[in-house]
Amino acid sequence: MLALTDGETVIPLAPAQDHKRVGDGDTGPNTGGMGAYSPAPIVTPALERHVMDDILVPLMRGLAAEGIVYRGILYAGLMVDRGRAKVLEFNVRFGDPECQPLMLRLRSDLVDLMERTAEGRLRGARVEWDPRAAVCVVLAAGGYPGEFEKGKPITGLEQLRDWANGVVFHAGTQRVDGRVVTAGGRVLGVTGLGADIGAAIAETYAAVRQLSFERMHYRTDIGRRAL
């Protein structure tokens, strides 16, 4: 669960769920995240209220009690068991790859929201969301999350330049001699929209199949838990 706060007001963003393990079926070592989807069906209205009332708002009250004014993104990494959330971590930034589906679904002006956050004007602000679902699939370099290779040319990006229902987010790339090559462990975040999670999965993986680089790997089951 991510939220915006200007030090007093806390506005939750749409819920997103990521996939930490490198392999299908949540197997293999942990990574920075191999994909994500939004909305997350596990987040019911009751669970969202619980996270706000019992985690995010008390966090801000605690900071204020210590004389800390924090304005920015609140990222609460959570595990959910029987409708109750346990905090794994807090971050003060957008999460990767959770941010990518949120950006596709966000209809409000992000710059306006950021300015309101920085200037203490969040009270009364509304965040509007595309009702469609979004799914992000991370394309990773050979060897990731261990030692990984760099400098592999990426093909297929041109075919997706005018992709109507999605965006290819560059994470670990660079341009060398006019070509885009791999330059990190998590290389691309291929993110598509669909009427529901199933449609967003199909849209995203259709785009994934147009991209390639040597020893590219990715999970083939992103979003299936939501189904």
C-alpha cells in the first residue's frame, strides 16, 4: 500500500501486489521484484481501512510526536494473513515494480499531486483511477538476481513505440552507438492495461513476446494469484 502525505493528510493510492521470487510459482531467490499488478483483490475495503487506521495514520502521528514533518510517498510493504496486515518494511519512495501499474492507472495529474504534497495542500485532494487493471512483467538479465550480464542489444522496442494499451518502462538500459542495450539486472518493466486482471495479463505478455535480448528471463505467472 502506497500513500501520499503532506505531514498531516494521508491519501492512499491504489493497492498493488508484487512478486519477489525470481521463478514461477514463487520459487528461487528473492529479487527486487519480478512483476506486479493493480488492483490487488486481496485488498478489500475493510483491509484498506485497517492499513490506514492502524498503520499509516499512526505512523504519521508518531513522526509528528518526534518533531518530524515528512512530506512525500509512504510505502508500506505488507504481508496479509486472515484479513490483517503485518508490516515488513517502510520506504519513502515509489516501489518498483509496483509503481508501474499505478502510473498506468492514475488519471489525476501526478505533478499537481506532488506539488500539493510538497506544499502541504493535500487536504481535499482527490486521486482518480482508471477502473481497468494493469500488470507489469519485469524482463531480467541473464544471471539476475546474482551476477548478471550487461551490454546485450534489445530488439523489439520499435514495434511497441505506439503500443496503445501499455508502456515499456526502462529500468536497466542504456544507449550505445545508437542501440539500446542492457545495463542492469532488471532491464524492462513491460506494463499493460486490460478490462480486468486476466485481460491485462494477456495484453502485457503479448507485448513481452515482441521483446528479446540474449539470456532474457521473466516470470510467466505474474498476476495469476489474482485470478
